[in-house]
Amino acid sequence: MAASELSANSDTNIPDYEYTDVNTKAFHVGSFRNEWLSRLKPGDCSYRREDEDTFDANFAKELGVDAETMAELKTVCSLDSLRCHPEDQQPDTDVVPPDSTLKTLVQRRKRQDYRASLKYSKNRHELYADELERLTFGRKPEAVVDTVPEGEVILTINVYYPAVYETYNYIRPHTTLLMTGSHSLAELRDAICCVSDLQVCGEFSNTPDMAPDFISKDHYKSAFFFFEGVFYNDMRFPECQDISMTTIEWAKSHNFPAYSQAKMEDTRFVDLNVKVGFPYLYCHQGDCEHLVIITDIRLSHMNDCLDKKLYPLLTHKHRVTTQKCAVCHVFIGRWYTTNDQFAPSDPCLFCDKCFRMLHYDAEGNKLGDFLAYPYVDRGAFN
Ligand SMILES: [Zn+2]
Ligand SMILES: [Zn+2]
């Protein structure tokens, strides 16, 4: 494209770096998709594979060579001609030659030796992640109506853990989700698993059976995303409040640029103006604040998971170590107690079984003096 055309397009929705290799300038996601669709040929974003002859013919045309040269190129560049062993020998590809100097082979050897030294090759989390990837790669839906449409945009979204734990100051644990342009922000909100939505408030030493009825997510439903000067509030339920109002009014009274509001349930990703690579905000439960970074926006491809029902698609999940019960050291903590004469520490963490065995008699009557609070481990979503 000529330079004059480029500058004429600089105010359109073709992403351009604001800070090189960090983030782009803001652009409109839907218009960005349209820019692509208007430039691509219909076949370019089709999920149907061309047959080999058509592919070769098109490829020859792009290269500007005739069919004969194309056929010759195919033979010369074929995998069969790439050989480092005699023609009649078929080496075992799993065996790395012992004195190879090729860097890739040296690395591969190291990796093989490391794997052989492990007691278990993979833990259950890694196995699960592998299985998830295997199941979703290029997956086609059962019903045609559930296919992600051709030319749909797919966004890669990283949602970061709130920086409230000291150990997170040096690492940036997050989950990565794939979403389509037609998803709403409310669907992103529902896909974010955060332990503060599950906190149970209150002291329950007298009525431990009552506890699970109080979950923060059911009580405090307000939340917002903040993208490019707009607060997108969750207003799906009658209890929802516009919790961005305080910030907007504060900004107004302090001569900050004006912020505006919209509803997250009415906003689809294609409607958004965003910068790729730029940190935005998701806030819920009053002060649980997560950074949200859109790291990629692209058109869908036939190798993507094409089953709409599997989106938002989780592709990465950080695992945290779970806090175990102080008595059995086996199960994840469900209760913590304070002022507890039975406990080895204050506060002290118990699994449900140990907690009840130690603090209540067979009829469920409370024994001794203590305060008990339900506890939700932040590894609960591992
Ligand atoms: Zn949170
Ligand atoms: Zn226990």
C-alpha cells in the first residue's frame, strides 16, 4: 500500500502501534473485521479446504510460474527429498543421534533426558490441559447451527488475578479465554471464575448447616468493565446498582475527562473500541479488581474450535496451591475458626469433616467456645 494511502487510513480501524510491541491505538472491533472482510477473497476465510489441484493451480498463479515448473518445485521441495540417511533405511524418529551438533536435536535430547528422570511424566492438571486442547482443536459442532460463522472475529482475553496477595507481586497469574465478536461483556463476566464471588459472609458456629445459603455472587451482583473511558455496568438483575457513578461524579468534579456508562449485557465485543495489549479493568464485589487485557483479535480459522457452544473457551488457567485442613492435611479447608480452644493455631483451617467432628457432638450441638467462618480456597477452581 502506498504511503499516501496509509496516512489517509490512519484514522480508520486498522490497528497501529501506540507503543511498539506493547499496545495498539484504540480501534473499533466490528469495523476492523469489516476492513478484513472487504480485503479478503471469500475463499480466504472459508472453512472448506480447497482440493489439492485447485490449491496448486492458485499457488502457481501467485508465484507466477507455469504448471510444469510448479510440478518440478513440488518434487524438489517434497519432504521425501529431505533425507539424512540412506534411501533404503528408515531411522527411528524418536531416537536422537548421540553426537548431533544440530541445536534442535541437542535441545530435544535434553528434554528427553529430563522427562526420563521424572517419576511421573505429567500431573493431572497438565493431562487435563492437554485433553482440553485435543478436544477443541478444529472441533466441529454436532449441529450446523452451532458453527462459529465464517468471518467471525475471535478475541484472546487474559483476565488477571487481583494483586492482593503478596506472592503475586512478581508473577502475573491469569486465565486466558477465547471469545467471539458476538459475545456480550456479560458473557465474559459469567466466564470469569473468581473466588471472591463465592465468599460466604458471616459467623456460623451455632448453625454450620446454614452457611452455604449465603454466597456473595447472589447478594452483590453489581460489577463493571472499564474500556476506553466507558464503564460497562452489569444491570441484568433488579438488585444491580450502577457502581461506576461514584467514580464518574468524582472525575467530573475534579476536571477529569468525562467518562460515560453503558450496559455490559447490551455490549458485544464487535461494538467495542479497544486497544490490543492495553490493561483494562474488571471490578466486582465492590473492590475485587482484575486487569483484563485483550491480547489478540483475529478472524476465525478452520483449525479453531468451531463449536459455538464451547465458547467462551478456556485455553489457560493458572493453578494455585490449595490450603489443606490443619487436622487431616488431606482435604482442602472449608472452615476457619478463631478463639478456638480445640485449635492448634488462631485462626485455624479445617475441612468440613474434621471441623464437625471436633466441634460438635453426635447430635450436632456446639462444644466449647469458638467462632467459625466458612472459607473458600482460592484454588477451588483448579
Ligand atoms: Zn475477583
Ligand atoms: Zn480434615
